[in-house]
Amino acid sequence: MDYFLTDEEKTLKEKARQITEKLVLPVRDKLDEKAEFPTEIVKEMGRQGLLKIFVPREYGGSGAKVMDMCIACEEVARICAGVATAYAANALGSGPIIYFADEDQKKKYLPRIATGELFCAFGLTEAQAGSDVANIQTTARKEGDSHILNGVKQFISSGSIADVYVVLASTDKSRGARGISAFIVEKGMPGFSFGKEENKLGIRASTTTELVFEDCRVPKENLMGKEGRGFLYTMRNFDHSRPGVGAIALGIAQGAYEAALDFAYKNKLLENQCIQKKIADLAIEIEAARALIYAVARMIDSGAKNFSKESSFAKVFPSDVAMRVTTYAIELLGPYGILKEYNVEKMLRDAKITQIYEGTNEIQRAVIALELIREMGMKSRQGKEQ
């Protein structure tokens, strides 16, 4: 379908595809098997301008458009979702700096993130605070001209790889979610180290590590935004990033679909009407997912104020589609589907995480339902006023 991409978007799409097919495809199996972070590949993406799309123009980027992020993530994930996650983690980590940091912080970090000189990560999740963000146990207490951080973050994408981290910590536990603040922490700060590196089912090229803070001293100027606003910053950051997760899921689905269609065509399976129907249904779902993601991305880039519901749409539906497509791809290939050389088993493993990270699909459905209820309440009040 023609989504009326601009010339710049078409160029980005083609560049992302060429870079991925040239650099990622030859080493995809090795990266997955060894759970190896693609450092040089991501740095080359930076040299080629693919990291600039996350950053505003005034800080050396190319606009920080969600649409650009979705286009690039889809193309990279079509070949390898692990590399796509390693790449996109920079967008998730730098998002709060872009939206909520002060001018000095933006000038200090964003130009170097745009070039790939600095990798960025987002330090939120803990053992007891995944979907329940308000239950963060990491603390930050004031001491002189610094904050002292203590706690452990878990399941952090690019955890031991990044150079700069946006870390959420409680500055006032009595206030719950309103007592959470955000800090910019640099690798090498005293008291900041790394713990367990996870051995995962999928997206294995994306390193996932614990962040450990033991009396980590963070200068006061590294408090990001206002104290106590970290929870709000997190929710808004996820609203911007979830279409990118949907795009990674879409890329997985597209890659698996292409593999299944190629196998079916070469083995004359498309003569079977049942297989024809299934192939057609999956094509419809993939195109519907793409249309939804692009529509939500355009909405966000237009300057919309509230898009939590739509952002959740763009994460839930494509990730569910990715699971259906990859599952059927394996079934269609039969015994070949479970062989690593055909890669659809990898795509199935990668697809599952898209239903889980950056807010499980169950949580997203709760977000959508609450927004729908809120909208109904507003309509009811407006009706009574009229």
C-alpha cells in the first residue's frame, strides 16, 4: 500500500533496509547464538545518521519524529529484532532528556547521542516494579550538592553497554508515585556498577543487565526536570516509544511472513486453498498493523496532547499480530520451521517479548479501557451541561 511517505521518509526507509541487509543479515545468527551486542553495527548506524532521527534538529538531530523511528525500527526488525531493540533503546533512553531535561542537559548529551558517540538507556524496571512503576524501591536522598542513589534496576536494555542512563528513584516514599524523580547517571560514576546479565529467550543481541547503585553520588545538576515528576515523565516517554515497539513487532511479522510465503511458493503449497486463506488473512493483519502504527505516529508528530490510548493501540495489535504470524510460519514450514537456518523460530522467540516489554499487553488493555471510560465520562458531563 502507498502510505504517502515523504521523500525524506522514503530515503530513511531505504537507508535502514540497506544498512540492515548489508551489516546485520550476515551476522544475525552469530549475534543471536552468542547473545552479542552489535556495538559496531549501532555505531555505524550512528555514522549513517540513523541515530539522529531520535534527536531534535537544534541538538544535532533530524527532528525526533515518531514516524521516522517507526520506519527505521520496522526495517531493522525485519532482519533482526534483537539489533532493532539495541538500536531503539537509544530512543527510549534519550526520550526523557528530549522532552523534560533543561537546556544545559540537552546540550551536554543529545548531540553526542545523535552521532552514536554516546549510547543511552532507561533505568526504570525493578524486581517489584515492572508494570507497577509506582512501586520503585530505588531511593535518592539529598546530601550536600548531590543525590545519593541506592537500589537495583532489572531487565535494563543496553544495561552494561550504555554510557548515559535516565534512572528513576524515589526521593519521597511517603508520596508514592508523586515522590519519584528522574536522574541522568553516567557510566563510571562512583557507586554505579552492573549486576546479572540475563540469558534470554529472544532479542538476544540486545544486552539486558541489572544496574546496581550503592551510595552512588549524582550531582544535583543531574536531577532531570522537577523533583517528584519522574512518574509523569516515564508515562509520557512510553507514550512516545510504544509505537516503536509496535514497529519492531511489525518488522518481525513482515520478515516471518516473507519467509513463509517464499517457502510456500517454492514448495507449491499455495495450490492448497486452506493455505491460501491463511496467507491472505496474515497479509491483511500485517497491513492493518502498519496502517495503525503509521496513523498513531502521524498523530503524535502532529502535536496531539493526549495519545496514551492510541499509543497502546499501536503496541498491542502489532505485537499480537507478530505472534500469530510467526506461529503460523513455523507451522507452515513444518519440521523446517524449527530449524535455525530458516530463522522463523528466532522470529517467534523475538515476537514474544514485544507483548511483554514497555508495558505488557494486559496493562495496555487496562490503559485503553480506562481512557475509554474517561472519555465516556466526559461525554456524559458535556451532555448534561447542554
